Amino acid sequence: MTPQILCTRDEGADPALPLPSYETPGAAGADVRANFPEAQRTSGLTLAPGARAIVPSGLRVEIPQGFEIQVRPRSGLAAKHGVTLVNTPGTIDSDYRGPLGILMINHGTEPFTVAHGDRIAQLVVAPVVQARFTAAETLTDTLRGAGGFGSTGRG
């Protein structure tokens, strides 16, 4: 089953920009673009080194129940400019109907300008299973046990 994601545009969003799209047949993520209000379209948004900001996509989405959208960084922005997403992967729940903002951060050493229409993140649609959390007196033993961060070794 291919889920259908319904999209509407925020008031003031540029309708000329495409909806999220898969750039190649094998792409897992659909690229989403920066969609600034008209007054900001020429200047975009400049992120100083270490700065973070929510960049508008101009979209709201309706995700079928049983699915989520994961918001993930674009590897080219990270590799070339040190620009990535703060909360990654971010989750958009199926019952959220607000504006889709992309929380970006500049880990690079130079200011980075996000221009109107730039591809800024990827949206990955994924199935969701909700679990039932139950209090217990004990847990079963495993070979790993309570070994945490780095406990399985290096390499």
C-alpha cells in the first residue's frame, strides 16, 4: 500500500514551488524546499555559525494514521557546508496539522544562506507501531545485560 500524503499551502506560501518530491526512482526521502513569505523571498535566511532557525516549508500535511513522516538532513548540505537539522530524525505525527517547519543548524565555520526554493531536508514516510508499556518487577537476562554506550567494543 502506498500511503497518500495530502498537502496544503500555508497562507502566503509560494504556490509555484513544487510539493515534496523524490528526485530519483530509488530515493527513500522526498526533498522539501524552503518556502519563505513574500517579503523574505529575495533575502532568504542567513544562519551564522552555531545558529539555528526554523525554516518554513510553506506546507501542512495530512498523514494517514499508522504512518509518520521523518524529517532528515540532506547529506550534501552537511558535507559541503556543515548545515544539518537539530532534531534528527524529527517526527511529524499523523494527527499534526500545523505548519511544517524545518529546524536547521549551521555547524560550519561560515555563514550559510538558505534561499527561497532551496531543498533543505528529506521527508521519509514510515509505518508506526504503537506499543503498550507495562510495569514489571524484573526483566529477562541477556548476554549484553546493562552494557550501554560503547559496551560492545570498537570496530
